[in-house]
Amino acid sequence: MTAAADPRTSVLFVCTHNSARSQLAEGLLRARHGDRYEAFSAGTVARGVHPLAVEALRDAGIDPSAQSSKTIDDLGDQDFDIVVTVCDNALEACPYLPARVRNVHHSFRDPSAVEGTENDRRAAFATVRDEIAAWIDGAFGTPEPATEADLPGIRALLEAAALPVGDLPEADRFLVVRPGNVVLGSVAVEPYGDAGLLRSLAVAPEARGTGTGSRLVEAAEACAYADGLRSLVLLTTTAAPFFEARGYAPMDRAEAPAGVRQSSEFQGTCCASAVCLGKALSP
């Protein structure tokens, strides 16, 4: 009997020595989101797992005993869905990866480079561990309902993406990906009868490539269906292929539900060249 393929998304973290940052990231992703992600790490060279990285993970309640230091070459022809480089040197030295692999770069300080007392060095590892944990929760975590406190961050995210902000719905219409108090992703649904307008989907540069946009859309669809909506419509000038790959089909604006056509986006906020797409929702 052939074993079933692991349905989880595989993520490889890469740093120069596979000693500190990538080891911390591997352990943190496995512990915090291992139900959906399979975590690995490697380096352009291997120097062994730093003892203070082991200590920092154990202090966070994570057992790193199964982790080992390895090079990218040691992985052979193993495939990964996402490759995350966590230092600039690894980004430059990382070998060519197939186009199907999503490449993400987010550089963290090297705690092993910190000099000082043993307590200073322990503190450096703990700080970087917590920074990596916060980023992982934002990049790989589950979208949450927004609060009023999230609106400034949502507005800044949308402005950076050149999306409309003059007619934002209330906070309770939004879902966000938010590590700590930093909004890394947002999406909103405006209900109109049994249809909804999907809008304000944006992902910060540091979280792109991790599937954050897909998770936001999936969560928005699930919430919309639970709220009694049976279809979603959207307007986009740049992301039609993204939405079409997720089941949205092009449609004439005149075919959109009457309530949706009365929304501010349909009435003029979104430019006339925007493509209209729609999708029927199901459980």
C-alpha cells in the first residue's frame, strides 16, 4: 500500500549556517502551525545547531531534539512549496529554484553575532526568536476578525497597495492577518442581500508568497457563507489571474447583483477598467 501524500504545505527556511535563525524558524513553524505546514531548514553551509538556539526554543516550550544542521545539498531532490530565506547572505547564495516554488525573503538579525555576556547573548537569541515567531504568525497564521484598533493599519496597508480607502466599511467587515499589532494582510466583504462585495484584499510585501492572500480569501468566503451570502463579486485592475485561479469567473458588471452594483466601488470608487469577477459560494 502506498502512503498518502502529506497534504500540508512544505516550507524550507534557509540561512547561511543553518545554525540559529533558520533553526528557530523551523521549530517555531512546526510548533505553532504544524497542522497546516511541514517545516524544514537548511544552510548554504552547515555549522551545527547553536546551543543558544536550542535553549531559546526550549524556553518557548518547543522540543528541538529532532532538528539537525544540514546544507541545501543534503536535501537532495526534495521538493518544497515555499522557500524562505531569513538572511541576506542566504538570499544571494540560494541556488536556482523552480518557478513553481514560492520564494520569500525576510531578513532577521543574526543573534550569534552578538557579543557580550552570556546573558546578553541569551537575550539576543530570545529577541530574535520572538521576532521570528511574530512574523511566522502573520505570514502563516489564520486570519482573524478585525477590531477598530486595526483600522489605521488596514488603511496604511491599502494605501501602500494603491487601493481605495475613502469608503472603507466598518471594522467588523474585515478579516486581518495580524502578528502582534502589525496588520500584514486584510480583506473585507460588504453584504448586499444574499450576495457580497469582496474588497480591500492586500498583503504586505514581507508576507507575500506565503499564501496569506489565499488564506484571507478562503476565510472571507467561509465567513460570508456562514452569514448567509451565496455569492461574492469583486472588481480588480491587477489581480484577475489570482482570483480566477480560486474559482472566480469574469462577468459583465451589469450581471452583478443589484445591491452590489449600488456599492461605492461599483458607483465610481474603482476605475472603469477594473475587471468584474464572481463566484458562487458553497459549504
